[in-house]
Amino acid sequence: QVQLVESGGGLVQAGGSLRLSCATSGTSFSIKPMGWYRQAPGKQRELVAAIISGGSTNYADSVKGRFSIARDNAKNTLYLQMNSLKPEDTAVYYCNGRGGYGVGPPNYWGQGTQVTVSS
């Protein structure tokens, strides 16, 4: 049962931009998408950006100044605007969410969307 659905990945040249989206599917209204992670081949999954308590944001050092996370609460959709993309940003990007309208554990994951940045 898919509950978080990512979209927006693709192939882009270095220096380009992409915007990822993460929406809940079906009747998963209690799940709130909170953050983006990525996993490159042979590497561990890592945090890219997240919206934390009080609406503050947290970014990996490697993406600060280039990526921006935002959420449309009316649509319960999370976005990741990625600018000035680099080949090292190539990875599968996953959306992570919390149940209980955002106060439960971060147990929900999307299926991932591939981002490939060519040099």
C-alpha cells in the first residue's frame, strides 16, 4: 500500500534544476511528509533536508544554499527545489513522513525517485 508518492526526478545536466514533490496517496491523511533523504549506489541513505518542529528546516551541509524544502499544508505535499545540481547529487531520493498528523514516528517512506546529474 503506497502512502507517499514522489515525483519530479530525472536526468539533468550539472548546474541545472529539478523540483521533487511528495504527496500522500489514497486516504493517508494522517501521514505528514517531513523530509527528503537520498541514497547513492554503494552508500548509506542520508538526510538531505527536513522540516522539523516549529517549521524550522534542516539541511545537509552538502546542499545548503542550493536546495530548498517546503511544504504545502493544504495539499499535504512536500517539495524539494534543487538548484545548481552537481554530479554528486545523483541518487535515489526518498520522501519520509510521520503518522499521527506529524507527531508519530518517521516510519513512512515513498518508493523513491531517481535523480541523475550528468557532468
